[in-house]
Amino acid sequence: MRFLKSDGRLIGVLLVLAVTQLIGWGTIGLPPIVGRDLAADLGMSLPMVFAGTSTLYVTMGLCAPWLARAFARHGARKVMMVGTVVAVPGFVALSLAHEPMLYFVAWVILGMSGSATLSTGSYIMLNEVAGRQAKSAIGALMLVTGLSGSIFWPTTSFLSGHFGWRGTCLVYAAMLILVSLPLYAFATPRRAVAKEGGTVPAKRANALSIPRSTFGLVVAAITVNAFVTFGLSAVFIELLRAEGLAPAQAIAFGSMLGVIQVSARGLDFLGGGRWDGITTGLVAGTALPVAMLILMVSEGATWAVATFILLYGAGSGAMAVARATIPLVFYDQAEFAKASSMIALPLNLASAVSPPVLAGLLTQFGSRGALGLTFVCSCAAVMILVLLSRRRPQVAAAAAT
């Protein structure tokens, strides 16, 4: 945590990103709370409603490689400002939707915005400012942004109860313009991009020339885990309801997930960089299949649901840090933005596919269908990380031990 004491500018950037990422992720989390209202008003099935989130992630993934040049040329600040402005017509279009066509157009617009503002953009900004301290900075950011569900699920439920889901969309559009945009414009560095063409330190030279198979394992580990965590996040409330919880109880239990995830991220952050993203992923990843197995073999008992939320929340919270920081094991500051943008395409495509797949399994086979698939995927992610741990660059391997 030394960087927090020594770099006032970094603290300011972290505070800005904490607020804007909370708003960014929280505002697009409408379907888990108002999914049934959306389905009824638009004449769509519940899996089709969650396909809106899939459209968001597909768009984010397709835009990611193209935005890599924009991040390198203009810096994260300008790209994120533009992305915030783009989100506003997306929420307005969503509020005006009365048929599936405009509904999906709105999610395309929100996906274009998200590719510039959500996660990848914030990691690139922190890498611009913090350099080698980016892992700790990303971990610090995630301590706060993990609360997006805990804050915005009840907020969305409250707002939709008073203004309807259409009015909630307009409130969120105003929030982006009145809060997020000014913070990016006036409280982040105008240009803090690492110099291009600089000499790569000898100790990192091997990290910049990793084999394609190793990069493939990095992509596979991140993508498979994203399929599980993003998919379950989208259907989490419905999953708990399928286990027999009442709607209000499901939201209350689900809201605890963010607190647990943040606690797990805090443990990684307090490690002070003593372990890398791969080590974090290995430890956290083992908790996910255990959590799913417990819920599958139970009969919806309260203790089983509570244990599932505890283990899944801790594992998924720490795995979110691992997904963001595994590339730092292999890439230095100059290559991080490019690598992150390349990984963002398959990551977001997997995140796009998972919500409708899991929603469809919930609809057709109940909670056991969704849990069975995510159990298999979680086991696969752990095995990939075991293989990846043996391919650390020499310096990274020494640091990890």
C-alpha cells in the first residue's frame, strides 16, 4: 500500500475511477432486477431480455481492438470522456423502447460506451499513472467497484418502484452526464501516457516475447472464468429465486455478494504485491467449483445458499483481480494496453454468451442446469491456471515465490 502514501495524484485518479466505475457498472445492471418487467413490457422472454446484456458485451469486445489505437494516441482520459457521452443516448433509447429492435439498439450503443469506459479503460488509465504499481492500484480500485451490485441493485429496485424502469434509465443517463463526465474532465490527468519506443528493461525482455501458446492460455483462463462470473452475475437473483428464495430475500442475499467480493479483493490488496495474478487466480479459483457443488447437492437450504454466496463471493471477487492482473505477469507498461485490448475481445464475447445461456438453462432445467455448466467451466479454469503457472517469465516466477 506504499503507493497510496507516496503518490497524491494516483489517489485522486483512484477516487475518480472508484466513483465512475461504480456508476458505469451499476447503471448497466438493470436486467437482473427489472428483467421480468422488461420482458412483460416488451413482449420478450426472459432469456431474450438477458440477451441485451450479451449484445453489450459483444459490442464491447468488437470495439476493443479498434479502441487500442485510440487509447495509445489520445490517452485514457479523452477516450473515457467520449465513452461517457455515448452512453447517454443509449439509456435514452432504452427508456423509449417498446419493441425488441430498439431495445437491442440501445444495448449496442451502451456497448460502444462500455468498451471505452468500463474496466479496460480504467486499468489502462491506472497503468498510465502508476506504471509498475498498477497491480496494487487495480486491486485498490476493485475494492470499491465490487460494491456496484450491492449499491445499485437496491437502488435500481427503489427507482424502478417509484419511476418505473424507463424513468430509471433516464435517471442513470443524467447521472453519467452530471457526475461521471465532469469527474473525467476535471479530475483526471490530461495526458499521462508512457513514452513509446522506450527501451524495454532487460529483465522484462522475455515477457514481451512469450509464445503464442502461453498467450492462448492467458486468454483461455480469463475467458472461461469470465463466462462463469459474468453469467452468474447477470442471473444471480433469478438463480437464488430458483433455489426457493422470495424476491425480496433473493435481492437481500444477492446484495451481500458485493460486500463479500470486496472483502476477498481486500485480502489480495493487503498482500502488497507479494503474489501475482496467477497465484491469486489459483487460490480463488478453487473456491468456485466447491461453492457450486455445495448448492447443487443441497435442497435449497438456507445454510447452503449462505455458504454458496460466501464461497462464490470470495472466489469471484479475488478472481476479478486475477483477470485484470494476469497480463501484468507477462507484459510491461508499454505492452499492457495492447495486450488488454486483445484479451478484451474474447473476454467480452464470452461474457456476452453466458447470460442468455445460463438464463436459458435456468428456464429449461432449473438451477441445477446452470450450476452444472458453471461447475465444469470453473474446474477447467483452475486447470488452465495450473498450466499457466509453469510458464511464468523468470522474474515473475521469482517474485511469485
